Amino acid sequence: MREDTGVSEDEQATTPLVDEAVKKAAVAWVSVAGGPAYALWCLPLDGALLVITGPGEQSAPGLADADAAKVTLRGDHGGRIVTWPARVTRLRPGTEEWDGAAPLVAAKRLNASGPAADLVRRWAAEGCALNRLSPAGTPVAGADLPAESLAERPREAAVVRATRAPFRLHKVRRR
């Protein structure tokens, strides 16, 4: 029998590893419905990650309408720290949650043109999605992580082109 501590089940499911990784996160790899993971800029807030997507912002197909996602956080040197299931909650413009979170995200947005208040108004007008990714379930960490790299081939894009060997002016002789 579980005692009522005033803390939701999702918050009870988090671990110290997830809590610390979320606090230090700047980029999260987010996968929706088993699709490819996208590197997304995020802002940690109250044990969750806030992610903005949409026109003029980063792209994360399916995240705006998803209820769940898989989040992978990496360390300073690129190594995976933890992967955890997340509950996705979309914050809507005009709500108390939006009014509290959107200005914080806008203030931390790099390379934004104009003041944060203008950015928040643009997000609301253009239908950008501000999503909260909250830990919701048992994380995968340590020995449970796969031994292989899980690296995938780069996705096809119009900007990808074949690289040629670098030009050499003369041949260097070694003795």
C-alpha cells in the first residue's frame, strides 16, 4: 500500500540520475513513437525539460501532438548518461503554464532576433509548440544500456554532397 506523500507517481518514478541529468541538460535527443531521435535545445525547469518547436524554430516531427516520447541525455563528452520515457504536455498560449514558462524559454533562446516578449508573441501567433517533457517511468542507465553504438546512417538531405580528397600542391617525401 502506497502512502500519499503529495507527490505524483511520475515524480516518484524519477531517479537521482535522471534528476541530475535533467538539471544540467542543454540538448536532449528526443524520439517520438519509435522514430529517429532529434537533437533539441531544451531548458530544464522544475524537474522537466521545456522544448520549443515549430515555424522558425527547431524541428521535431510528431512531438507537438505526442503524449509520450523517449529522451536521451548525454554528458559533456558526448557519452550517453541516461534514457528515460517522458510524458509530453503541450503548453498552450494564454494559459498560466504558458505565461510562466514561455518567457523563461525565450530569455534563454540563443540567436533570437528582438526582445523575449516579441519572441513569445511570435510563438503564440505562429502556432509554435512549447512542450514539457516530464520523466514518466523507469529510466535505462548503466548496465542496461546497449553495448553497441546505435549509430545510424545520416538521413538523406539535399545539402549532403560527396566529399573529395583534399588538394595537394606537391608530394611530401619522408626519409
